[in-house]
Amino acid sequence: MDVRKFNREAWDRDVENQDRWTIPVSPEEVARARAGEWSLILTPTKPVPRHWYPEHMEGCQILCLASGGGQQGPILAATGADVTVFDNSPKQLGQDRLVAQRDGLSLKTVEGDMADLSCFADKQFDLIFHPCSNCFAVDILPVWREAFRVLKPGGQLLAGLSNPVRYLFDEAAQDNRNELVVRHKIPYSDVCDLTAEELEHYKQIRPLQFGHTLENQIGGQLAAGFVLVEMFEDRFDESDLISRYLDTFIATRAIKLKSPD
């Protein structure tokens, strides 16, 4: 099946249903960011440390990768950065344009596949902000290669990742009986690992998901040429059953080193 097309339509529906990841920031949040008071998340709850960002944001070329929804892009634009929001969902991008128009911000929106950044030039961006969204892509290795290509030497990739342990367990057992029942192998795919009946059920309520190995999520960044310099872990609150036991999200800070003179 065409996963990209399905997930584009699924995220468009999520905007209509006001999913938490589609609700834009408020005018007050934008005003605070303009005054220098701001923070963002790559994972469910923990703010990204301020020193992960460039010291001077004004004029910084930033790509918000698979990051539509009117949440990260407008805040970064309010700091004075030159922001491009790239996403698969037209309605998610519409949320960014809504905030930009409402609050007088300048940002660009581009629709496309996170694994194909051919619309951008080599060495175009200083920073890529990529929240937990590659779990909606079938293959993530091209994402890291393309991110490396479009970053300037010395540029940074800030990425949110889902620990594949999230996909070990039977989803229905968690939802219906509050039980963790090991069922799936990693890597995981909604398309390949669910029954036809289960797949049809989950297609009605959420985008298709894929549990990528840590080798591809972290090792894939290294293989693309990045140097990993910092990371932290995060979790949902205890309403998420797995989060009662361990952190299941990872944020990474990776750098494209400058070539020696």
C-alpha cells in the first residue's frame, strides 16, 4: 500500500480531530519567544536543552523536518530564524501558515516526503529540527542521508526517536486490559505484523507506524556521516502503560563536522 499517501490523509484527519500534535502554539507563546523566552520538545515532555541550539538564532537557516502542526516552526521563526517547515500533511502545514498569518511571522512551508529533500540544495541549513515522526516512515536511512546532505558543515541535526521496545507489545492488550503482552519482533511494521482485521481497525484511528531498530535510528545517523554528541531519554506520563516502567523515547544531537582545512 502507499504508506505516504495513507499517512498524509491520516494526519489531515488528526488536524480536524484536534490531536495534541496538531494544535498550534498560542499568540502568548509566540510573544514570549520573540522576547527570548521559549523552549521546544523533540520527545513527549522534556524540553530540548538551550545549548543544543545555535547561540545566535537570528538569521539561522532552520529546517523543521516532518514537523508541521504549528508548534515548532512558529516558535523558531519568532526567535528571528529563517524557518522552513517540511511535512507530508497539507493540513499540518496549514497550521503553521495559520500561526504565521495570525502573529505576523515569516516562514516557508513545503509538502513532501521526509526521505526525499531533493527540493533543497546541498549545505542549505544550519539546523534541522526533527521531532518523533520517523516512526511513520517505512525506511529511515534515507532520512539521515538527506539530512546530512542539506546541512552546512558544522550544522546540527536534533532528532526525536521512538525506542523500538514500544512496538514489542500487543496494542489491544494494552488498550483493553492494561497488560503488557510481548507479541512482535523488531523491526516492526503495522502493514506486515498486524492481521488484516487489526490493520483495518487501526487505519481508522491513527497513521500507520513502524518500529525501527536502534541500529537504524542511531547507527543510521552515524553511517550518514554525523557525529553524535549528546542524547537524553524521555517518556509519556503514567497514563501510558509502558512509561510506568522505562523511558521509551530518545532525543539525539548530531553534528555534521566541518571538513579540515
